[in-house]
Amino acid sequence: MDLLNVKIFSTLFIAIFVTATGAGFVAPLLPIYAHELGAGGFQIGLVFGAFSLTRALFVSYFGKLSDRKGRKPFITMGLFLYFLVSLFYAASNSIEALILLRLGQGFASAMVLPVAQAYVGEMIPPNQEGRLMGLFNISLFGGLSAGPVMGGLVKDWLGIQASFMGMGILTLVGFLLCLILLPAERVTKSETTGALKKPVDYMDLIKNPSVLSIFTFRTCFTTCIGITWAFLPLVAGTRLELSSSAIGLVVMVNVLISGLLQAPMGYAADRFSKQTLILFGGVLGLVAMLCLGRAESFTQLMVINGILGLAGGVSLPAIMAIGVIEGKRSGAMGSIMGLLALGHSIGMLAGPLLGGLLLDFFSFGTIFISGSAIMAVGTIIFWRHRQA
């Protein structure tokens, strides 16, 4: 990449890192906070899933629109809205308020990560898709791994309101970085008419077996992550009586391992079979979900959740590499990244809601068994379509 692209990459990397750190400050604390406010299993799922509901509704729209209007306006506006909504967390004292705030943050988030990924994806030279997208993903995973530990410590020392304020401050830093340092790129126009290029229809994209396979796998895998993020803290806090900082460590190990593997597994995805890496990650994820419901100690939770992080670290760079290749081929990078983000949002919505319903009628173990079944379905569908 040339110097301008390095500047863009670095700016987006740091902005996503600090924003993800802020999100990680409160994510593992929300289920426990909602429980303290009197929420049942399904309400906890709503608190956690509301973010993904609005994100799912708008992420594909903003991804497609950024192909025509440019990336910077959406990234900066999304970060600023995310910051504004974050300020109100400290004043929330009801389940309804938490749900509304999560809905607002989901809307803001729909403008940020997939559009930033599309911005980076367009700069990547051929045959380096896995390595550079894996490197960029470290910003997300690094922030989400540092955030839970820092947020847990802040909560133990100063209370959960201080964790909420920390999220807002970090998001403001990300907004200012992009506003000041990120150049606005030229919008895509037709070479023959000079008019804005017509966006590719999502139904046409999803008919592509490669796109369908990575979208389905991403949705199923993230459903398992949604179940884990929403209910593993509850298992650790109520059944094992762990502290907030210990819960933060349990959540962190998953994201940390995934983050550490992004660059090396991205390098591997550029040189070996991307499909094999994704299938291996699916099998690891299935095994981890089966074992999580049976964990009976802090150490067991750390090890099993670490295996789930390994599954994500192996599979995600290969998924993103295929996404970049298909985005360049179709001329719809924003739409492809929006579609993958949509799969992520559907999973993060479905996982907590499904887990909440199951928890109201069954045990914690049932939640994680259902996650393993969903992971099996996603892996099988990917295997079948990768043959096409």
C-alpha cells in the first residue's frame, strides 16, 4: 500500500480499536446489570439483542449506500451517534431504557464497521486479502478483548456508571480521529456516463454460492457468539459466583485468541485452502459450544471459551478474504461487507433471544447445546455450497 493508504488504514485501525474497547467495557456487564434490574431470561436476551436488531435492519442499507456516496460520511456520523447514545447509559435505570439505548447504538454501529471494512478492502492488493483483512480485524478483536477486562476492573473499583462513561469517552476519541485524519474518497461512478454507479442487488449477490456459503456460516457462528456473550457472564456470575473482573477475563480470552490469530490465519488463507480453514473453525466451534454448558470452574470456562476463540480466529480471516475477492469481482465491496455484517447482526440478535427463551423453560446447558446444533447446520451448509 502507498503512504496515503497506510494513513487511511492506520486511522481506521485505531478508531475501530478504541470504539471496540468502549463497547467491550460494558458488553459482559449488561446481562448482570439487567438481571439486577429484575430482567428475566427473555428480557436479558432483548437487552443484548436489541443492538443487533437495528444493526441488522440498517447495515445492508448503509453498506450499499456507501458504495455510491462514499465511506467517510457514514463512518463519522455513526461514531458520533454512538458517542451521543453512550452518554445516556449512565442515567439508565430500567430494562426499557437499556433496550432503547441498545437499539440506538445498533443503528449507529450499522454505519461504522462494515463501511470501514469496505474502505480497507478496496485498498488491498491482489493475493493479500487474507493477511491485510486479518491485520485490520485485530483492531476489532483487540478492542473487544481489552474492553471487558478494563470495564470489569472499572466497575469493581468505581461502579458500572463509570464503565458506561468510559465507553462514551473512547467512542468520542474514535470519532475525532476519523473526522480529522480520514480523507474522503471519491464516490464510484460509471466510466461511460459519469453517473453514480447503480448498486448491485443483494438477491443477485446471495445467488453466488461463495457469498451464500460465507453469509450462512457467519450467521450461524455469530449466533453461537451471541449466546456466549449474553449468557456466559450470567453462568459465571450466578452459578460460579465470579467477580466482574473475572467475568471480564472469561469473555476476554475468546476475543483475545481470535484477535491474535487474525494476522497469521489471514496469511494462511492467502496461501492455503480458505474453505478448509472455515470448515475446521466450524468443527472447533461446535465442540466448544457442546462443552461450555458443562463447565464447572473458572479454569474450565477459560479453556473452553478459548477454544471457541480459536474457532473464530481460524475461520474469520478466510471468510473476510473470500468477501474481499467477491467484492472486487462484483464491484460491490460495501454491499458484500454489509451482507457479512448483516449475518453477524442476525446471529447476535437470534442467539440472545433464543437463549433467553430456552433459559425461561430449561437449563443453561440447553442453551449451549442449541448453539452447537446451529453451528453444525452452518458448517454443513458451508460444506455443501463450497462444493458448488
